[in-house]
Amino acid sequence: MVICTEGIIKAVNAEKQLWGGESLREAIRGAPRSGVHEARNEILFRLEKFTGNVEPDRDQAIVVTEVKDRVIKLAKS
């Protein structure tokens, strides 16, 4: 699961092109499946490669986590 702030999605490069949600999805699909740290690093690498030296207008934060159990256990009421 990947959670990120708007600053990741709305990052721009020197030509003012938007990185956007599709670029994030491509980065996620292209990330290694070896672990969450590697996936996060790949996403941030691609973002930095796209933006170059452009300072972000907004805070940029991303959380990548692995969900191991697909069974959802509901509490009894």
C-alpha cells in the first residue's frame, strides 16, 4: 500500500510539467518487489529524476507498507 501527500502528485519539473498520478502508478508498477524500502526508493528516485533541481512547492511525504494478511477480522459487537 502506498500513501503519499499531494506534494508527490503535484510535483513539477523545470518545464512546469506535472508528475501526476499516472507517473506515480508507473513508478509503483516498476518498483522492485523485494521490499517496501526498495519500492519507496524507486518511487522517490523516479520523482527526483523527473523534477531535477526544482524545489517542491509543497511538502512531499510517502509511506509504503506491505499488507501480509488478506483476511480481515471484524470485531464482534
